[in-house]
Amino acid sequence: MKQLNISAIISSFILGLSIVISGVIISNSGDRELNKDGTSQKEYKPLMTIKETAEYLNITELQVRTIISSEETMLKTTGTYSSKMFPIFRIGTDIYISTDELKEWLKESTTLRIQY
């Protein structure tokens, strides 16, 4: 009977295990479809709450509400608002923010250096 080479057996085992692991990784990564901005479809939300918006922008909920009330006050006072308004809409007393429009608002607000 031939003598088994231990290093060949270990090498074969490691190679087989790495092929199985890479197959699992590849199959799991194929489940995620990415949006244009690189976020996962499963993570994408078309609408966010005030709390989610604050987390997304890395500011407090109070600061989000201040932006909204500041723009609404300006619109009521002058009758116009010169730049893109914070993208909200209300359902009853709940406020929702459009994720796509928020990105546009953020670009314009930073370009114009708007202060609240």
C-alpha cells in the first residue's frame, strides 16, 4: 500500500474548503442589487421619517425641524422661497422626507451655502 503524503491531504482539504467558501460568498453577494449611488436596494427607502433623516444627515431631529420651520416661515412671510425647499410632505401630523429629493436639496444647499 502507498504511503499517504500528509501535506498533500492537508493542501487538498484547504483548497476544497476555500472553493466552497468562495462559492458561498459569491452567491450571497449576487443577491444585492445596487442603486445608482451605490446603496443596496434592500437598504434604500424612498421615504424617511424625521428621525431617519436626522441620522442620515448626521444632525439632530431638532435641527431637521428647525430647517423645516425656517423655510416654511420664510415662505409664509415673503410668499416665495428662492432655493429648493426641504423635501417634506405630510400625512396627517406625520412628516416624511423624500430620499431622492433630499440628496438634491443637500447638493443645492451646500452649493449656495445656506445658513439656518
